[in-house]
Amino acid sequence: MPLLGSLAIFIAYAVFWGFIFQYRDEVKGYTYEHMITYFVFVKILEGVGNSMAAFKMSDHIHEGMLSNLLIKPLKIKAWLLTEDLGRVIFDGMIRIIIFLGILFFLFGEISFELSGVALFIVFVVLSYLLSFNISFIMACFSFWLDPSSIASMHFALRRIFHFLAGGVVPIVFFPEFSQEILKYLPFKYLINTPIDVLSGRIKGGEIGVALIILVVWIITLEIATHLFFKFSYKANEAVGI
């Protein structure tokens, strides 16, 4: 999501939750400060974890550039990763400066345990790889779909994933049965879990389990993207692709 859009939505969230917390001090273990801190990091992770590989690959396929990319020293996926990573780092740094600045302005201090920050960084790196693989799978549909269809699919699926990741409301607000299901799906590891690690809401063994599930999903999607790309490319070998 563009930075200005993220800022506008953040302000809307801050006003909404401000209204809710007028009538209570705590909701589901969150105070107003905790909730605002949560959404500050949601907006940061929107930039860090939002891979645009699907758009890049769609452009290359429909501009007839894919064959040229396939003969480069770097494999197509590695090439897209290095290109996407530069954008992610730049966007992430801008968001960190702006949203942590807002957090400091509102509450006067920013305090996290060093171990939590270190683990948060690990989870962010892994969540980006997860996001990239999801985007790459969507990118493979570019062999069958035109760029506008890819853009529509990307937007729709990203909105769904964003919700399931805890980008609209923390996962703890979901019904208990859906929390159990989401524990074994990849989505919450894009946003909710890294923030919970940073804030200390999950510790010890829970962090270990989360890391294992996240790594298993990355490996699974890594294999799936390799197989799906090979299938998609072979099924659509034609002039201009």
C-alpha cells in the first residue's frame, strides 16, 4: 500500500481505537498505547513484507523480455528477488522513520527488549521471503493472464492475506477456532507474529514453534514456486515469451 494511504488508514485506526478506549482501559490484553504500537508496526511491515514480484514478472512476460532474463547468470527468481529487495529496503526505512516518529510523538518513548528486537528482525526477514514466494506464485499466472488481471488478482488476494495476517485487527480478536486454524497457515507470520515477538506477547517455546512453522512454509513454497514456474513456462513456450 502507498505510504500516504498507509498514513491515512493509520490515522483512521488511531481515531477509531481512541473512541473504543474512552470506555475501557483494556481490550483483549491491549491498552490504547499497545494497540497504536501494534498498528505502527503493521504499517511498517506493509512496506517490508509486500513483495511486488508478481507485477515485475507480468511486465517482463508481456513485454517479451522473459527469454532474455532466463539466459542471465542469475536465475529469474533470484533476479526478481534482488530487484524487489532494493525497493523493500528503501520503503521499509522510510516507514520506520515516519511511523516510529509518530509513535515517539504520541507516547514520548519507544522501549523494547533487545532480544525482542533481534528476534523481530529474524521474523521480518523470514516473513519477507514468505511474502516473496506467495507473490512469485501469483506471478506465474502471468503466463495465462494479462497484466490488468494479474493486478486485480494481486490486489484482491493481498487484501485477504492482509486481513488474515492481522493487518486489520490483531489475531487475538478472531474467534478461537479461527485462531487455531491460522496458527498452521502462513498468513499470521507476515504481520501478527513478528509484532507479538517484538512486544513480548509470545516467548520461549512459542517462538520456537512459530519459527519452525514459518520455515516449513518457506521451504514448501520454495519448492512449489520452482515446480509451478517450470510447469507454467513449459506449458506456454511460444514466440515472445
